[in-house]
Amino acid sequence: MSEDTAAGILLAIDIGNTNVTLGLWQEGAWRQDWRVRTVHNKMPDEYAVLIRTFLRDADLTLKDVGRIVIASVVPPLTLAFNELCEHYFGKTPLIISNKINLGIGVDVESPEQVGADRIVNAAAAHILYGGAAIIIDFGTATTFDVLSADGRYIGGSIAPGIGISLDALVGRTSQLYKVTLEPPPSAIGRNTMHAIQSGLFLGYVEMINGMTRRIRLAMPNGEGEHAKVIATGGLAPLIAKHTDVIELIAPQLTLDGLRLIAELN
């Protein structure tokens, strides 16, 4: 592969609490993406083995990657991946923080405390869609992030993800058990499985509806009335089928934010 071609290949890494997502951007498109479990104490060498294997499946080597950008909410793995990039790729990655050019303002009380993934999602929403927006990310936590019409991240809300809620429910009760995350036949569950699905799934949908309504009302200058509601994360398509507040589903929103910020820097 030529040096010019390699320089155009971007490896984007999103380190979350449950999964690490890696995307390979080449020639104007996501060529491939992969997900692995987040293991807080995994060594850089161990993740390097996985990445080398992924790249080999894409007919690439470590030397073929031109740029690397990382968003992380797991500090030990931020350090591990930085070491990995410098040792195996011979490159210093761009690590997302409020100190680099994000393409948006971060207008909150403690910018350094905002999760990198939330900033990245807001940046992607601003650059790709424009205008005021509410971004809902269905991850380990369910986050609502609010973007003003003039491109400022102004805050949001954090709730337990539906998976965490289910784990807590069955972990703290003797006679309840895990169920499939899907809507029950009725809001009135006539057996234990449907009762759990009613409270968990339908209750979660109503949380999305209610929080979106409250956030719209709280947005300054009446911007909430016209704010786009953009959803991302694994459960976004399923939840969107059962609520009318979600207008756009953007499965690659975080990866897109990473590559857009990389282009700005």
C-alpha cells in the first residue's frame, strides 16, 4: 500500500464501559467495524493482538493505518490504548477532550467531566445535521445530550441503561429472572415474564418519552420545540419502533463524530 493511501486510513476507537468499538475509515466510508468486550485490566499487548487480527481480516497491517483517534470513558484503557498506539503503530493518537478542536462549544459547568462519547455524539450531530438537537445514546447508560442551535453542548441527563436495570432487578430479587427485552402483549402482564417486560420495556419507553418532553421544555430560547431527536446505540432501532419522539437513528454516530473531529485536528 502506498504512503498516500495509508495516510488516508483512519482507525477510530470508542472505549465504552461495556464494549470497545473500532472502525476503519477509508476512501470516504466505514470499511469495517468491530466490537470487543471492555476488560479494564487487559494489557496493551492483548488488545494489540486483537487489532492486528482485525486488520489482517481487512487485508491490512498495522503500518497501513495513517491516523488514530480515541474516545474513552475508561481511564485505565485510555492509557493502555495510548501505549498500544505508540508502541505498535508508531503513532500518537488523537484523544478526545475539551482541549482540542471539537467543532462545537462545551458550555457546561465542568467541561472536563463530560464523557468523551457524549461530546463526540454532539459534535457529529452538529456537523452532520445542524440545528438544535437532543441525542439519545442507548449504551451501558442511557444518555440524553443537548445541543443548542448555535452549536454548543449545553448539558443533558444520564439514566441507567435498560440492561443495567434488568440486571439489578433480577440480582436483588429471588423469584424474578431475566427476560427478552421486548414489549409484552399488554401493559397488564398476566404472567411474571410479561409483568417484567411491561415494567422494564414499556416503562423505559415512557422514560424516553417523558425525558424528551422535559428536555424540550427546558431548552433555552424555545429551541426545544424544533430540536431534532437523534438516537444511537444498539437498542435505538427497537425503542424507536415504540415511541414517536425519535426522528433519526444514527447507528454510526459516535464513529462519525470521531472521524469528523479527527479531520478538524
